[in-house]
Amino acid sequence: MNAIHRRHGRQSRLPRVLSRALCVSCVLAGPAAAQTLTISDGEFAASDWDAQIVSTAGPGGSFTATQELTGGNPGSHRLVDHTVLAPGASTSTTIKIFHRYTAAICDPAIDGPIASIVMRIDTLYFNPPFPGTVGQGVTTAIQQAGVVYIGPGVTTPDLTWTTRSISAATSQLFVEVGGTRVPDFGSSGAPIEVEFDFLRASDTTVYDCVPAVPNSTGHPRSTYATGGVTALNGSLTLTATGLPQQSTVFFLASRTPGVVVGAGGSQGDLCLGGSIGRYVGPGQVGNSGVQGTFSLGIDLAQMPTPTGLVIGTPGETWYFQAWHRDANPSVTSNFTNALHVTLQ
């Protein structure tokens, strides 16, 4: 089975989601009870799919969806790349994207009434960049007589290929996007096109230089932040993900943004400017380990600068980024994306 690979960003981009296999079954009712009409796809040819944003909240965003011939579970997969616009303080952005499989339908008038719809999908959530992210929302979805209906769903926090299933979704569990109608699964119902739907919401941290330059893993990596941004008594946890295994990594900080391509001979781009501090004190330089991640809790009352530690003050904006060692193929270095937060 194949699945979907998603990526995200924020005027900026969000993580990737890989979909390597999709299998939707229309469980028939009435005289055809106990029979199942199965629609599946493991190739995700561009000619068999289309997609559209069906709802947004906040500033909104955009997406791309492409067929990738390798890297699936195994083989081909659909790569979905989300970009959400950065929200204002204390707000969020959400985009809901409807992906429609056009190569087959369930037709209750011909196949018989439908008792329920079952969906199974392989997913991989690549490079999650947002604080506290718990995964990507994916739901069953159908289109009947030009109306899109959204059904039950799951979250997909999977960093390795994982099969997710949604079972026995009856017509009453689907609802019209932006309305209250439900689809007609009876023998008089119009043909049904099956789909899936992705929901992506952003947080209030703003991400910069997204996507970063890919490292030796073949993908860009991300830095995200969790915690409070109250000066003097606040703290953040910075996390870098998608790093090569067992690589040295540390974080940088500055009150000034910037872009220096290939800084210091690196394969990546430095996205900080001005006076740049480094978290290289005792216990602050880390190793990405076998998971390719590294986290560091920082004290907002002890922010590093080239001349020593300073106290972050309300109203200041601080920019953060991670540097890491790499071998691609020779010994080099790279950077994650950057992010910035305004202290309160």
C-alpha cells in the first residue's frame, strides 16, 4: 500500500506528508449486502488526481501536490506540500485541502446502496516544523453531485510509514463543507467520487528561510519552538529535526534577521544577522542521535551574544536557528530553517 507525504510551512512551509497507498472501500447494503467495492491507488499519477482548498481560517495558505516515483512504501507516493501564511499574535491559520481521485467512482444506482465507506492510507509525516505539533489531520472525503462532504478522520504524527484506517463511515458521519447536508448513499444517490482531505493549522511562532537547504538526508530540516515567551520568567525549548544521524548540533540566536548564503563554507544558509550568539556553553552542544533530533531548553533571561549573556526584554524579537555538522558527501555543515518570537 502507498501513502501520502506532506510538508508544511508558514509564509513558510509546513511538513511533508507522503502518501504511498490509498484504499477506499464502499461497503454495499441491500441485496448487495456483504459485498465491497474497492477503489485503490498506489501510483498517484497526476492525471488521476486533482485537489483544491475547500476552507480556510485566518490568513490562509497554499499547497502543491505531486507524484513522486520513489521513496514510498515502497515505490510511488503523493507528495503534499503545505504553505500557511503567518498569523498575527494569538491567532492561527488553517487550510483544508480536498484531494479527489478521478479514475473511479462508487455509483449507488448501479452498484447498489452503500452502507458505509472504509478508508485505509499509508502516511509519512516528514519534517514537522511547528511547536507542539501532533501531526497532520487526514479525513475521509467524498464528492457527490458537485458537493464536497468531509467524514471521520485521524491525525498522522507518523515519522515512519504507517497505515491508518477509518472504518464504517456511514452517510450520517459525512457533512457538507460549509453546510449541514449529508450525502445520499441510497440507490437514488448520484455517483460518488472518493477522496481524502488534509487539514493543517499553524501556531503563532513565525518561521523564516523555509524550506532550508536539504542536507545529506535529501530533505530540508526544521527548527521549532515550544514554551512561553514572557521575558524574565519565561523559557523556550528549541528543537531541530530531520538532522543526519549522530551529527553535532547547536543553536544560534540574534535580535536581527539576515541571509548569508553558504555562510562559512556551509552547504546551507545562515538566516540570522547582526550580533549572533551561540548556545555552546556546558551541556548546550548536542548530538542528533539515531533519531536525527536535538532539543535545548533556553532561559530568556540569559540570551547569548558575542560579548556575553543578556536579558531578553518585552517587545524584543529574537531569531533562532540550528547549525549542524554533515557529510554530504565530504565533511561540511548545514543549517535548519530559522524562527523568530517576540518577547512579551
